[in-house]
Amino acid sequence: MSTSPEPAGRTGRNLVFVVLDSLRYDSWVAARPANLARLGEAEKRWSYATWTAPSHLNLMMGLLPHTSPPEVYASEYYKQDFLRYSERLGIEGIEFKRLLPSLFLPTYLKHALGYSTHAMVSMPVLNEHTVINRDFDSYELMPAHNDMAAMLSKLHFSDERPSFYLLNVGETHYPYALPDEDPETWPRISGVHGVFKRLDEREQDQPHPAEPREFFDQAKLRELRDRQINAVTYLDGVFARLFNLLPDNTWVVVTSDHGELFGEDRYFGHGPIAHEKVLEVPFVEGMVP
Ligand SMILES: [Zn+2]
């Protein structure tokens, strides 16, 4: 292990993070994505947060979804997990102290290791004016929230210096729509809208708030879950194209920022939800296959 600074110039592998927004672990498993499986078998891991913004901040701190190890201090896990960047980047002597004081992966990659740094995001909550956009050479909120394929032609790799890309992908986010799907045909979750309507009514008009009521349209929720699974199946084809165009010396991480609830225990979606399923995410990484 060397303690000297990494030399300037071409050192290290390209690093590509693909975050399939809102993708629950078991939706990945149900889809059985064959191209993604070339990276390895997806692990079930746990997100640090239940919502897009805090979860992406955590990812950009270099902390990927965790394995929930018992009897381990958070700071130790962070340091140990960070050392894995030696393998990911193909650079010996990665030191946690060089991540300090910013604790921000793009800052570290750009200024300590000479990477070019890029982000393409699908969710407006991650737009270029947010705190996530720090020390990126380019950062784009994509025109459509659900078009990973549109990112492929914008990927550029150089022989001069390695690249880091964050790709936040939205096909797996509600309403789980594929890019060629007419927005007029997107599902309308009347059951969920109905929840909010009924909650309002309850506060104002309901004499018996404890009275049981149907919160969800179960058939619609099954359809929504199927749509998320179908989105993974579609994206698997986009990943085949991605893997073909990535240079050989590229490390790929595919994961999600949080899970999604499809009616379990009367929850839908993600965000203000404390439920195991909103933390369960797929995780796989390795050299581009
Ligand atoms: Zn998200």
C-alpha cells in the first residue's frame, strides 16, 4: 500500500453508478434481468434513506446501500466500505482521510484522483441547482423523467483521464412508464388519490375516524408493481447497450436509492414511510461484462 498521492494523468478505472430510482429488491428478482445478471447476482441491501434526495446525497458521499452488519460502528463501516474503492477504481492505496473534509465522492474523484465527473439525472428533485451538483464537470436533468436510453449517446470517455458517471434512471419510478408509452395511458392511481381524499374527509367530516375503510385498490396496486417489474425487463435491454459501449476498464454499480411500497401495511410509494420494504434495494457491482 502506497501512501503517496496518486500520480496525475490516466490512473484508475471509469466508474459508473446507475441508480434505478425507487426499484425494490424483489421487483428486480421477479424481472430476472439476464443482461444485468452478467454483472453478478444482485444482493439485497438496505438504503440509508427512504427518499431520493437524502439517499443520493448518501450515495455521493461514497456510501453505497449497506449490508446491515451487526456489531459494527457506523464510522468503521464507512471507512471499511470506502476502502473498497481501491478495487472499484483499480487504484492501490485509497485512503479514507483523503475523502476528508468534503466527504463527497465527486470532489474526491475530481480533485484527488483527476477524474472527469458527470451526472445525468431523471428526477427533478435532483436538478442541477441542488446540493448534489457539486464538483461535477457536467450535470444534466434529463428532458424526460423516464428515458435511460437517451443517456447513452451522451456518455463520453477519454483516454486522458478516467470518468465518473452518476446516472439516475426514472423508468422504475412511479408511474413506471416506458419512454415510448403515451402519458395519456399512464395509470391513474385512483385508489391512492382516493386515500388522500378520504383522509381530508376524515379530518373534516368523519364522525368515526377509526371506522375501517378500503384504502387501496388492490388490483391497481398489483398492476403498479407489475409495471415496475416490466420496467426492469425493458431496462435490461438498455443495459445490454450500455455494457456494449462502456470501455473495458469500467467498474459498474447498479442499485437503487430506496424501495417502494405497493400497498403493504397500507403504504404506497416511498418517502415518509418507515417500513422494511422501502429500504430494500438491489445491489450489484463489477467490471463491465
Ligand atoms: Zn428516488
